Amino acid sequence: MLKVKRLDFKTGGPDVVVLDDSTAWKLGVRPKDRVKILWKDKEITAIVNIAERFPRNIVGLFRDIWERYDIKDWEEVDIEVLEKPLAADYIRKKLDGKRLKRKEIEEIVRAINEDELSDMDISAFVVSQYIRGMSLDEIAYLVEAMVDVGQRLELSHYPILDKHSLGGIPGNKVTMIIVPLITSLGYVMPKTSSRAITSASGTADAMEVLANVSFSLDEIKEIVNKVGGCIVWGGSLNLAPVDDKLINVEKVLNIDPVSQMIASIMAKKLSVGATHLVLDFPIGPEAKVRNRLEATRLKRMFLGIARRLKMEVSVVYTSGYQPIGNGVGPLLSAKDALMVLEGSGPEDLRNKALKLAENLLKLLNIKADLKEMLEKGEALRKMKEIIEAQGGDPRIISEDLQPYEHEFTYTSPKNGRVVYISNHALNELARVAGAPFDEGAGIYLHKKVGEKVRKEEPLFTIYARNDAKLKRAVKQVVLRKPVVVK
Amino acid sequence: MLKVKRLDFKTGGPDVVVLDDSTAWKLGVRPKDRVKILWKDKEITAIVNIAERFPRNIVGLFRDIWERYDIKDWEEVDIEVLEKPLAADYIRKKLDGKRLKRKEIEEIVRAINEDELSDMDISAFVVSQYIRGMSLDEIAYLVEAMVDVGQRLELSHYPILDKHSLGGIPGNKVTMIIVPLITSLGYVMPKTSSRAITSASGTADAMEVLANVSFSLDEIKEIVNKVGGCIVWGGSLNLAPVDDKLINVEKVLNIDPVSQMIASIMAKKLSVGATHLVLDFPIGPEAKVRNRLEATRLKRMFLGIARRLKMEVSVVYTSGYQPIGNGVGPLLSAKDALMVLEGSGPEDLRNKALKLAENLLKLLNIKADLKEMLEKGEALRKMKEIIEAQGGDPRIISEDLQPYEHEFTYTSPKNGRVVYISNHALNELARVAGAPFDEGAGIYLHKKVGEKVRKEEPLFTIYARNDAKLKRAVKQVVLRKPVVVK
């Protein structure tokens, strides 16, 4: 016989009841199970909290419940365990190696979105994708379901252009050149970017050196309607929020199933209404895509899903052997990008940005002399408009951007040639130096792969906010050997 | 630049710091990450709580921390994300289909035991076992590691006997006959049993009708030293506690990897020091073991692991096509068992108990006329000793055990023979009727498979604590068809 005991505290969240350990066992109730409490002709649904040393055969009700229902102490009640949501069955089906139907994936996404599944269930879903893989249909269903439960950027323009880099390359700031270049031609490009997750600087971190990047969807709409494009942080927009929950689990487990990676990217693009997308695949031993074979497999998958989503996608293979440009870290990245827009700056960065922008326009059957546009300063003018629209100071020039003064320059131990630069090591170094949180922290590469270097000529400089961080980063260099001269 | 803000509440648990969403992103910190907070020459380790609408670039410290360290508001600090425990890498290794070494499994078990892994990680470990399987060596390592981090029942006797049924069959109360039978011969049998998890009554639930079943390890030791055996609930003993955590995850995911099932059973046995074990494999379409082929595979695994653990194990195949005895539910099960000990009771129950007990003795090369022991009332006398030692009333007789008075009897729709009884349906019915929580609730089978039945002769009776529950159970009968007559 179960009896009620009113507890004198509130959860503020979902309704919770407390049961003692052995009472719960007897009832077949597990922690976090959803149960129905039945008494007289009434019932409530609540989540179970299991406590040791709680009295037996007692259901503890939090204040939230008993204030609402006016249920008395020692009232006799029954408990029924509610069935798990259907989504749990579908996840098990996937674990068993079977394919999921559209309705089933929609149900999983709905249940994740409405917090009906535990972290354990979501973990099982991610792992099942990792081990069992997903078909193109399944991935496309997942994308559409994730977009459906989230917010969307509703623009009335056509076409809506977008770009995405698969990542793994430090200092990839091509977005800050491509967006102003494309929008200066009159096209619409509402670019949402991520912050650094494991790298030393995401595009949103670099852009934040020049302007705000956190906006609501309405504000973004206003900015895009005004200047044609934006470079903002996508993280707080509630675009495909289920994707964020899945990514959190992936980070904890440190796995990144290909299907979820593709779905994640495409969901963010679909959420902003992208119709034409250029995908940058940097290929290199320390990039996300290791080699041509992997690239071909991935490309086929992306194009297959794009077809299902009716999005025009162009895939461009680029070099992923070393950083793009010379700066790693938010400020140094922004400086590189601004320099290119100003007509100087690293050549590899300029060329890569031009190549991606050309491929994007090719999807629309448009030929434009982008190089000339860049040289004439059209992109720079547009960038200043964007900076201003995002609340930054449009008068900024690359000269204004100076890294922290705590610096240490590594020089070459011998005459020779730079034969290898480790992306991982550079990211790690820049992070230890304080990037991306300390925006002026990072690394500046004086030499890139293939360049000749003399003994004691500078190879790279580390910048940090204080000496403690600089020292920690300097220590790492010996361990990680970011630049190899032979 | 990060600054401290002291928050005016306590966690009581592990140290927690609060970060706002976008600050956390910038730092590369995820919810529940473990971080180091560094200031001046000091540091603390804490778990991260991520909050929306918390001020940016602020680290909120709970009272537990700032009282201990006397850190001031607005103190400048740095944050470092701590590496995940090695165990997370080993789980990923298993996800990738590789075999784990002893040290690696020990590390996973240690990390689970010390709460260093998240629910998501544990879920991934369970799923990896489910999909990838485990070698016999891996399972044996897992058993030993789980036993090592838990409590053990330390008895000085040899041999120590034990039995286990794989389950799935309602009304399996053979333990309550085997333990007194074996201990009446002078052997030691410290039996820990489970409660009903998904069934209508576990052995611990049935035994609880007659005596207490919740004891500490010291109390159990005392009982066993006094009367030679016990039948207690194993759930609160902290035997192989990691196993309980894994089972919780399995329940949530509704999967039961073979490797974990075997490890779980063997760990509980090893924890009580069992040297000789008889394993009951009920085989039937609705039992845990579906068919002979599966049984042979499982048997080979159990014997292989037993060899590694230096335990003598005998596997007995039994019928799993229908309940053992006539009663389903705690009281009706206890009544069946008591009747057998008293010399009456269901024949199938008596025969099964004798068969298992004989096989257990065979492991010791002992022949004893167990049937005679039972008939002479030796086992009943011992059972009364055990009941008394466990705080029950030894004068109890089966007649005293009467189910609830709210009852409904189903009769046969025609003349014929009982051709099928559904284990699942009976469990479900008995649970809806209130078992195992309402001890006098359950089902009594008047006819078993193979028996002739006339039209309108009783097939089974449902008992419940009140009419509402009885009605709900009666409704289920039509849906679930527990007994089929042809």
C-alpha cells in the first residue's frame, strides 16, 4: 500500500516524485522513469527520483504537485509505470542494424526535442549511427526532421547562397572574404558560423573581433535585408536545436558519425533557407578529410542528400596540409582576412576564397571577375557595411589589429625548407596560449610549407595575454613540434 | 578575461561552477566537463554547469567552493578543460570493434564505480557490448573487475553452493525448495535473489511473504553461520555495484547484451564466494533462452567463463514453455513452494527443484536421496529455521497464505486441451493486478499445458487488492489471451 507524503520543496521544473530504493524496485520503477500517480478518480504524471533512506512505501510529492492538486498526507495512491516513448524502440531497431523509416526518425527527433529521451537513449542513437551507419534516405529524413522542430530564418529572397568548410584546418577564415565578395554582387548570403569547438578559433570568434556576432533571427533578417549578408554565430539561434543536443553527446563520447556530421551541416543550411551551397573539403592527414578516397565517398553522400533536399551543392577539394593564411587565433585570423580585402594579405587565403566563391557562382551559371571585384575594393566596402550592420566600427583597418604583447618567436634550427606543419599541434599551441577566449592570443606563421628558411630566421611567433600562458605555450612547442624544417 | 562571482547556494555534492552558454562555447567547455579553475598559484577542480542568461565571462562559484578557498568576487581566473578519463578512450576502442585488455576493462569499471563517466559514456559501453560482443576473456575480466570494486560476503566455508535461473518463466520459485534441501544436508548456500524487474514476482518478493529479505552483509554472515543458508534480496548489498549501474542503463535502453548478462550473474556469484553453481536454463519461445541452439551457445560461454573464474558450474536445461507451479505473484509463489516442502504442491515444481539440486550435488560427486529428504520433511524443517533466522514466523503453513479476496475466475470456452500458456501475458496480467507490490495479488492456474479441460471448467483465477485493479486486469485478458484451449 502506497501513501503520499508532502515534501516541502519545489522543483520549478517537471513534476517529480520521490520513492525509496526498495519500494521502487518492487514497483519495477527505475530512476527517471515516467509514472502515473493514481488516487480516487485523479491522476498525475511525474518523473521518479529514487532516494536511499527515504521511508518505504511512501510517495514523496514536491510542493509543485501538492499545491496544484491539494492532495493530502497519507492519501493512498497507486503507481503505474508509463511506457517509454516509441522513439526508444526505434533507436533499438537502429542498434539492431535495421533501417529507419521517415516517421520513425521524425519520432526520434521529436522525442529528443521534447526531452522525452534520456541522455542514455540519445547516446545509444549516436552510437548506433557510428557503428551501423545511415542510408542517404535516413540522413535526409533526419535533416528534415531536425529542421522542422527548430526555428528557421525566413527570407523572401531567391537564391540564398551559403558555404561550409568541413574543417580541421587552423586559420580558415575564407568566409570573411567570400561573404562580402558574393554579397557585393547583389546576392544574399546569410552566413551562420560556429565558434571554435576543438580548434583555436572559429569564424564566429574571428568575426567577433570586428563586430557583434550574437543576434536573434529577427535581427539577422533585418541585417540581411539591409546589406545582403551577415557573418554571425549560429549557436544561439535555435536552428535545428536537436542537432546541438546530438553534438553535445558526440563531444562527450568523442565520436563523430559521418551521418550525423552530414545531417548536422545540412540541417543548419536548410534552416537558413540556403538554395545553393559550396562545400569546402580540405584534404590532408590532419584535416577532417584524410585523403581523396574518403573525400569521394563523402562527396557522393553530400550530393545524394542535397538532391533529396532539393539543394544545389558544389563540392570543392582544397589543400588541408597546413593553415590557410598566416594567423591562428581570432584576432590574427581577422587580420589576415581584412588584409586580403584591403588588397594585401596571404596569397593562399585569397586564392582559396576566390576559388570557393567562383564555384558557388558556377552553381547559378554566373561568371564574374571576382578577382577584379576584390582588387577594386568592392568586397572591402561590403565588409564595412556588414561590420556596421552588425554593430562594429566600419573604420577599422587591419593595422589596428594588434595581438597581445607577450610574445615569443621560434627560429629555425638550421638552413632548409619547411616540410611539415601540424594542424593539430598549432591548434593545441594556440589554445594553450589562450585562444579563442583571449582574442589577441594565437600564432603567426612566418613561413609555410615549401618555403626556404635560413638558420635562426623566424618560423612562428606565439602571442599570449600574460607571461604564464605564454610560458605554458612555449613549453608545449618542444612536445608538439608544430613546424618541421628539413 | 574571466572573473569570479560568488553564488549564494550550495551543492552539497561535487564542486560545481556555472558558466554562461556563449562563454562556455568560447572556452570549448561542454556541460558536465571537468575543469580546472586557476588563479594566482591556486587551483580547484570542478564540474561545469552551463546556464543561459548567466552573465558573460563570469565563473559562478557555489558556496561550497568559495567558503573553502576564500576566493573573492571579481578575482581573475583561467579555466582549463580536463582530459576525459582514459576509460572513455577504451569505450571508444570497443565501439570500434577492438578487444579490450584486462587493464582497460578494470579502468572502465573503476571509472564507472567512481562516477567519473557520464550516463552517456556508460550507455555507449553497454551498446558497444550489444553490437560488438565480448570475448570470453573480456567477460571474465569484467566479472573480476566488478567484484573487486564491490563488497564481498566473506565466509570461511568450503564449498559454497549457489544456483541461478536465467529467468523469463513466471512463478519460478525453485530456490525456496533448493536452498533448504541443500542446506539440510549440511552444505552452505548463501542465496541472494533479485526482486521482480519485469516479471510479476522475483524470488526475493516471494520470500518476503515469509520473512525479511533485506539484510546487511554482516547479518547475512550471521544467518548463514547459524543455519547454513539464506534467501535474501541481493539488491541492497553493494555486491558488484557497477553491475547495478550497467543494469540501470540496460533497462533504460531496453537491451540486454549477452556478455553483460553473463558478467552480471557471475559477478553476483563470485561476490558471495560461490565455488559450485547450478545454472537453470529454462528454454521456451517466451523464456530468456528461446531454443536449444541459443542454449548451447550460452552454455559454452558460461562454462568458458566459469573455467577462467575457477568456479564449478553445471548447466541444466529445463522447460520454459509455461509457469512452474500454479501460482504467479509473491504470495501465490510462496504458497506453492511451501506446499512442496510440506509434501503436497505442484509436481512440476517439485521435480524441477529436485533436478537442479541433484545437479548441484553432482558437481561435488555427492549422491543423496533428495526425494526422500523432501518427503521426510527435512527441507521443511530447514526452511523453518531459515525463516526464523530471517525474522519470520516459523509456524507458518501454506494454509495461512491466502490471496486477496477480490478475484475473478476465467473458465474454458470449450471442451479441449490447454495447448499454450503465454509467459509474457501472465506476467503482464499479474502486474496489472498489482503484483509484485501487492503481495497477495496474482494469478492461480487451475490447468497447465497438456491438461484436458471441459467447457466452463476454471482455467485461472486473478486476485487483486481492490476492484479497480481487478477490473483493469480482467480487461487485459481479452487483449493478451494468456491461456489457449484447443
